[in-house]
Amino acid sequence: MRLDYLTIFPDFFAPLDLSLPGKAADKGLVEFHVHDLRSHTHDKHHRVDDTPYGGGAGMVMKPEPWGEAFDALEIQDDTCIVFTTPSGERFDQRLAEELASRPRIVFACGRYEGIDQRVIDHARERAEVREISLGDYVLNGGEVAALAITEAVVRLLPGFMGNAQSLVEESHAEGGLLEYPVYTKPPAWRGREVPAILRSGDHGKVAAWRHEQSVRRTAERRPDLLHPAVLDDGTPIVRATPGDAAELLTLQRACWVQEALANDSLDIPALHESYDDVRAWLGEWDTWVVRRAGRLVGAVRGRLEGPDGPKGMAWDIGRIMVAPDQQGSGLGRVLLDHIQAVAPARVTSYVLFTGAGSTRNQRMYKKAGFRLRPDLDAPPGAVVLTKRRA
């Protein structure tokens, strides 16, 4: 495999000579080639950026240096060009495995406000292009992301790892679970002992313990990995972002106007919330949304409510919202099931409330296993329903 890096900071890639990547290069398993984008400029200042059309803050990377750089690299059909960008698809183990099958990858490491879109469009005419993000945050440039992707990809190459089995047992590998806790010698350290089962010599029990720990850790830290968030028609259920606030507010008002009619009352907090209110609670609740044809048509949220007995926690479910033209399709029940599934492992019960006059909602909740709790306090005009976690 050959990996090329186009960057204005070539020194960023010095770590490629270290540890296992460096050894892999020495063995001929992979080739690393770092290229200075500024070598394809022709002014005395070696400028690679300019002001954006349409105005706005920041600078945009110019297309000419990128075009010349791609020409010099002699991009072929079997090359995959990776643009590291916060607006790309999220990088994961599945994508790492996919990229590991490519004979050559060229990393285009952007800076400033990004690369002129024409560069990306032009690249698509010459080779496969992937726009990839490490996650929902912004870095100063694409170099850190390129290094992270490189390490995840090259370690999958045959012969890279001394023990290939270690790749199978890692987080996000087969089964999609997080890796179990690991221990080494000494057997006791500062009052903490290695679990006895790991020292038992019973390989079957060790394997079962490790699987149980993987499931428990995944449920606690990444419940979305245990419960694929996809509807029957392939539509994804995804976590909401602050950018969804305006559409959530619109959906919320549409849904709670119906609630106001069903309960003969306009005294419903959701009807009176502002855009800033929605932005605020997005930071406090685990909120999930559904889009169809680009439009936000469904949402639900959950959060830890408080203790449920001496060991458990209650999971507060709220704002199950389905656009009026999508109601009756079963989307509300799917959202209800999903928000229960993603609750942390320590949750032992679910709680929600709805309008006392919202008989349609109450029917759905009862069919899902919830029961009315007149013994619990509810907001004015509402009823509380609870359910034990199976």
C-alpha cells in the first residue's frame, strides 16, 4: 500500500517513522510519501489561500496548488483521495477496513475554512473520493485526522501486527462491541486485585466473562452500537445536534398544538419554548431525530431522572414527536422503542408523562408495556406512566 499526504505542514507527519508504522515501512508493507503543497505555488509568498466568494470569516484554500499537486502525483483510477474535513462522513472501523483494501490513498489535508469545492469536484473526475471526519468537532487542520486514519488503516494490513488475533478482539472489531477490560501482572496492586476468573485457567469461563464485560461496557458507554438506529425502510435515527434546534422547535409546536386541542389547554410548556430554550435542552438530553427527504419528521429525548431503588436509575423519556403528516405510520412507537434501547445499562425503569386527555398517546404507551401511575406526582393536566426495564 502507498500513502501520500498533501499538506502545508510536512513536519506533522514525522510520527510515521515511529513504532509499528515505521517498522511496516521498513519491511516494505507500506510506503509513506509526504508532499509540501506550497511547492506548487508560484508567488514569492507561496500563498495557498484567499478570501471566500460571498464574504465571511476566514480564508479558503486556492484550487491551483491542489490541481498541480494532483497532476504531479499522477493520480490513477485505483487511487482513493481522502479529504479530511469536519463535514465528511464519520470515520469508523468499517471504513478503516474498507480503506485498507485500497492500493493507494492520497490524503488531502485542508486548513483554514476548507478547500475550494472545485478541487473536490475535479478530484472525483479522476479517482475515488472520500470526505472523512473523525467526529463531531473541529480541528485546526486535516493532518491530525490523516494520521489517525492512517494508523487505523495500516494496522489492518497483513503482516503489520505480530499477533493477528489481537485485531479480532479489539473494540469495534468483530461483533461491533467495545473491548473488555484488560489486566496484567502483578495480580494485586494498591489494594486492587485482578478478577479471579482471569486467573482460573478456565478458557471457556474467561471467554464468557470477557464477552459479558464487552456487552456491559458497550451498553454503558456506546448503547448506539448495541441497537442499530435504522428504520425498516433504511432511514437512520441519529443523535440531534445544535443545528437541529430550529426544526425541532417547528416540529414541537406542530405536535403540541395537537396536544393543546386534545387536552383543551394552551398551558403546555412545550408550546411556549423559544429557540434558545430548545438549544439549551439539547445540551441536557440525549435527543434523537429522524429525517425523511431532508426534513426533520420525528424526534425523542431521554435522560437520567434519578435513583430507582438502591442500585438502579430511572430514565426520563420525553418529547416523542412525529410530524402530523407522518403520524399513523408507526414512527412514534419506533422512537419510543429506540429511546428505551439506548438508555445506559444502570437504568432499571422508564418514566414519562403525557396529557390526561391524550388518549391516543396513552394507548401507544400501554401497548409498549407502560402503566399509569396515579400515585406519582404529574404536571398539571398530565398523567405519569412507568415501565420496568426487562
